[in-house]
Amino acid sequence: MTAGEYIVHHLTHLQNHAPASVFDLSVFNLDSLFYSVVLGAIGCWLLWRAARKATSGVPGRFQAAVEFLVEMVDNQAKGIVHNAASRKFVAPLALTVFVWIFLMNAMDLLPVDLLPAIWQTVSGNPHAYMRVVPTADLSISLGMSVAVLLLCLYYNVKIKGVGGWVHELFTAPFGNHWALYPFNFAMQIVEFIAKTVSHGMRLFGNMYAGELIFLLIALMGGAFSLTGAGIGLAIAHVIAGWAWAVFHILIITLQAFIFMMLTLIYIGQAHDAH
């Protein structure tokens, strides 16, 4: 297998069937769905366990970490979403989003060949496909951003009423004049689309790039083991892998935080009248 074939193989999803075209909506990336659901369940279990074992005395490290995270998210929600009733749902949602995306991003820290090799052994197919970072799948990241868009539409209607929101669609941002209504509506639609696409693409782009760099680093180790190249290449492989993994911890945390903050900001904007 060449280096190019190795990368292409690792960047190909396990799917229910081969797509008939680019627009075949009956195709599902089974690996992304599996890992996102499992990691979502693990995230919920961790938060449930922290709440169940919480004590009023001196907290342990795990409880202290969860309490710090909850307080941080709650403070951010209070500063952005000023409706107390909405925050009862939005703040826990933001916490769940952060934990879920962090766990999905953290799958990038596993050795790139570990889970795919296990799947190939279990399935009996040495060429079976398997990708393990759900957020490096555009359908997952855009799916989450579309879910945020639907929440924004819901709160626009809930807070402003159907009439108030429709009025805003046609009178903002340029003003309330019949000649400006088409331009206002077009700008509002463009804004909703742009926010949703950029929200999902930002997460996908960063995680896809990180996954690709790990594959390139893995190729350095493969070149050493297969060709017996200089020991310097093996040392460089170990150092590069360690350095990128340490730096990537910051990236996976930052991307989870940014997605959470944009979720709060967009929902907060849905509460504000123009």
C-alpha cells in the first residue's frame, strides 16, 4: 500500500452501501454514527455520575473538575442569554455540547491504526474502512450546527412571536420600508445560512486537518519500519507524534469551547430584537 492509498483508506468512512451519486441521501457513515452515539452516552454518564456523587463537603478531583466546568458554562450563559427561563434549558445544553464535542474530538488522540485494525480483525476484512473521529465528518459537524439553527428559529418564534419574527425578517437590518423588504429578507436568510455553515465547517476543518497530520506522522513510523530508514526517522516520528498530540489537546478543547460559545451566542441573538 502506498502512502497515498494509506491516507485515502483511513479517510474513507464505513458506510451502509456505496453512494450512487454525490447527492445520494440514503448513505450513512456508520462509523461516525456509532462513535458519536457511544461518546454521547459516555458524556451523559459522566455528568450523571458527577451529579449523583456530589457532596457538600470537600469535593474530589472529578467533582471539582465538573463543578468548575458547570460554573464556567453557567457564567457564559448568564452573560449571553439574558432570559432566565431560557437558560434553564440553554445552559445544560451548552454543557452537554461542550462535553460531547470534546469527547468526539479526543478520539483523534488514539493511535490512528488502533481501532481500524481491531475492526478489520473483528470483521474478518483486512481492508475494512473505519474512521473514529466523528467531528472530522462533515455530516456530523453540520448536523449539529443545523440543530443549533433549529433552536434559534424556535426561540425567535417563542420570544418574539410569529408576527414579531416575520416583521423582523423584513425590516432588519436596513429599516422598515416596503422598498427595503426584499433586501432585508435576503440578508436575514444569508445570515442564517452563513452562521450555520461556518459553525459546522469550523469544527470539521480543524478536526479533519488534525486527523490528516496524525496520518502523515504515522507514515513516518511506517517508512522506518518498512524500509529500515535511519534511526533519526524513528526518533522524529516519536517526537513529532508526541508534540502534535500535546498541542492537539489544546485544539480539541478550544474547538469544543468555540462551538459551545457560538451556540450560546446564536441562541442569545434569537432573544434580541432588532
